[in-house]
Amino acid sequence: MHIRSAVTPVADASSEGPDERMLAAVHDSALAIVPCEHAYMRDVFSPDFYARLLASMPARERFHDLRHKDAMRADGSSARLRMYLYPEQLWRLPAEQRAMWTAVSRTLRSGALQEAFKRKFRRSLEGRFGRSIDQLDFYPIPILVRDQPGYRIGIHADVPAKAITVQFYLPRDGAQRHLGTVFHHGRSGPDAERTVAMDFMPASGYAFAVVEKESWHSVRQTTEADGERVSIMLTYYVQDTPRAWIKRRWDRFRSFFGVGPKG
């Protein structure tokens, strides 16, 4: 059984920054509990801001390959290109692009946005960590992603180092609607065939709390006809031990030199 999420047209809005619009999208999203806690967000950016964002896409040379087994193609190249949206990375961009992506980065890394997602997934997070969300503080890692034809990722629940996974979709129109992430009721057997798909639509996105053996999801392999699949990944990482706290910041330092974690 396959269920496709409903999508409504993007509403008109005046030009504005990403802050309030993105927060409103999180607050207004409905919390689904099947097959795991997740939310689908609409109108994440205003139409004007979204058009300017797409026009400000950084050049290919600003991205690096993700060397992950699911992303590797037969010729040895990677089907996933990514660029970290840290301020120290963005200074290399032309001025107009830098201003646009700096505004987005600031919102993605903000405490207000993290709080909105923590409250959205309160039940799952408090159940997993055994304490109030007010005592939880995660490390946000924002990445601009360009998936090339042939990209896929098998059914998985995300590693325990992740607390919340968010992806904002950046297609130009609705032609790539079928390329969204798919949630599964299980990893294998009949449960793997029971799915809920997220529509890959302009200025939309989804988020879920990472729960072991529960937050199963995948992306079906894309084709040449599908074209490039562009999105923003925002991952909130656990940093509840000194070692984890140091690792998050060490990884950020290394990313400045083009060295990043595989996942």
C-alpha cells in the first residue's frame, strides 16, 4: 500500500526573508505518526524569495562529492554533491549569492528553528532521550545538496548520532514531484512495501525525529529523465557528551578544507 502526501499550491506572499516564513511552515505543519513521527511542510519560502534563491544557486565547483556507498555510481563518481552552508564557507561566494545563502544559513542554524522542531517532535525526542526537550540541545548542520541522476539511498533509519533530520526541497516546478523521500513501515518484507511518500514540490520539505528501528525511509533511484534533484539538508546532531560536542566542531573545522563525514 502506498500513500502520497497531499500538496496545496504555494500561496502568494510579499518578498521577505526566510526566518518567519520557515518558522510558520514548521508550526503549521501537521504531525503525522504513521509510519513514524514526521511532518510535511509547505510554503517554506515566499514565492519572491524562493525565485531569488533558485537564481542564486552556487556554481558546480563550490560543491564536493559525498563519498558514501549509496551515492557512488558505476564509474566511480558520486551522485550526491554537497556544500556546507556555514558562514565560513559562504564567504567564497559572489556577493549576491553570499548575502542570500547567509540569510538562509542564519535561519537554519537558529535556536528558534531548533526549538520549533523540538516541540514538533516532543514525544519521540523525550521518549528516546528520557528527558524534557528543554534539556536537549542539538548541533545543526545545514548542507546544500545537488543529487545527480542515479542517486538513491536504501531503506534506513538514520544513525543514532542524528536527532532530527530535515530536508527542504528546491525544485523549479512540480515536474519532480515523484522524487521525494519515502517512509516505510519496516525495513524488509511486506512492511517495507507499505509506504508514505513526501512530494518533491517547490518550497516544501519534511522532517522527522530519528528513532532506532522506526524512522525507516529511502529515496528511489533517480534517472537521467528526472534531472538534478536540489535540496537543503538540515541535520540536528546529538552533542550530549564532551566527545560528541568536540566531534561536531572538529567536523565543521575539517569541512572548511573540503573534508567532511561520509554520512
